[in-house]
Amino acid sequence: MRGYGEALQYSVFLCELSLKERAIMLTELDEIINHDEDCVMTIDLGGIDRDIDVRVTFLGVKKEMPGRQTLII
């Protein structure tokens, strides 16, 4: 992930990528992860106008996402 974004935590990176850069990054990750054990989750932090299944994608093991709920604080 180095070279694609800023490390926020040990395994959390913030990346500002074009669509092409994102595709290249995902292709490189796809080639090196263990698809039976590893989970790489990408989250598009853009607008909320798209469904969560479009904004959140996985490589390797897919995790179940919680349903959408409204929370007012």
C-alpha cells in the first residue's frame, strides 16, 4: 500500500486515487493476497448517494456488511 496512500494505522490507509490508479492498486493487491485468508476492503468515501454495495468492495474473503440504519445523535 505504500506509494498509494498515507498510513493512518498499521493496516488502514487513506488514498486519493483516480479510477485508473485504483484499478492498478487493486490488480497489484489481487496478485499478492491469499484469497482464502486475507481480506482487503476498499471504501469509497465519496457522496452517500450510492448504495453501500457500490461504495464498499472486497478482495479475498468478503465480510458481511451491516444493514443501513439511521442514527441521530
